Amino acid sequence: MEPIPLPSPIHYELILQLLEKQTMTSLGQNQDLRNQVNQLIITLRKAASQQKRLEETFQSSSLVIDHRWSINHFADKVDYS
């Protein structure tokens, strides 16, 4: 069986750092927008955690994970249909 492609965990970390350190700072005291960004941060943390659990399940099933850095990582294998 071929390795299972998954996003690289760094993708989550990059987006979370951007939202926490730059987006939130730029919003100033706008509480409504800060709440919306905070909800997005929570959602991304949950997604990263869920992916980690999925990876653990794959590994316990002896499936190999291939962390991808972009959708074009293996362009010849990408299905554009």
C-alpha cells in the first residue's frame, strides 16, 4: 500500500501563529472580530489534534504517512478530474 498523504503539521502551526500573533494584534479592541478569529483558532487547534489522532491510528495499523507540503508534492500522482 502506498503512503497515506496528509498535510504537514507545520501548516497548522503556521496558520495558528499568524492568527494569534498578527491577526489578533491587528484587530485592536474590536471584540466581535477578535471572537471570530478566536473561534477560527479553536477550530484549527481541533483539526490539528484530530489529524494527530488519525496519524496515531494509521501508525498503529502499520500504515505509512506521507506529510505533504503542497498539493503538487507529487504532481504526477495528483488527480485533477
